[in-house]
Amino acid sequence: MHGRLLAAVALGGLLGGTARYGLALAFPTPAGTFPLTTFAVNVSGAFLLALLLVYLVEVRRRSGSVRPFAAVGFLGSYTTYSTWMFDTERLLGGGHCTLAVLNVLGSLLAGLAATALGLAVGRRVPAVAGDVRSRFRNRFRRIP
């Protein structure tokens, strides 16, 4: 069982890291500018992680290999602390202290907001879906 979970994390990590690298190549950050790609990746990853975990923990209540693959592997390597801090160090080293502080604080606050939004959306969608399913079933029960 441990080998299967390790393989799931490794495959997720390979795909998540590749996705991050691909986005960094597609949208490079010029020296001395705000690292928008890293920021967008980390904030979107925070949202997706919250959404995924609500589904796996609160809705589905089991995850099998999905949680190790998607949450730990894919999103763990898609969003990285090291890239965020490397970008911050480059800004500081280039004398862009305001951008460095904006990067640190903005990423933290946006990540927290994205997480809260992901949790809220994740908890709202099953309730709405259940309500729609219930209305659909009740409507068709009335047809003779």
C-alpha cells in the first residue's frame, strides 16, 4: 500500500512541477518586476487545494489515491514556497524592496483569500447540487 501511495505522490509531483515550469516558461517574469506567474500559480493552487479537500474530506469522505496524487503531489509541487522566496530574494537583491514586501504580503493575503473562497465554494456546490437533484426528483414524481 505504501508503494502505491508513494507512486501517486511522485506522479502528481511530476505533473504539478511540469505544469508550474511550463507556466513559468510561457509567462516569464522580467527582472525587477512583480512575479505575477508565481503569484497566480500559488493563489490558484491555494484555491484548488481548498476546493479539492472539501470535496474529498467533507463530501466524498474518502480519497484513496486521489488525495496523495492531487493534493500532496500535484498541488504540492505546483505551488512552491521555494519559488516564491527565490522571487522575493531576487527583488530584494535588485533593490526592489517595495515589490518584495508586496510579493510576500500580497501572496499571503491572496492565498488566504483564495483558500477561504475555495472552502466556501466547495461547501456551497454540494448543497446546491443536492437541492437541484431533489427538485428534479420531486418534479418527476408528480408526473402520472
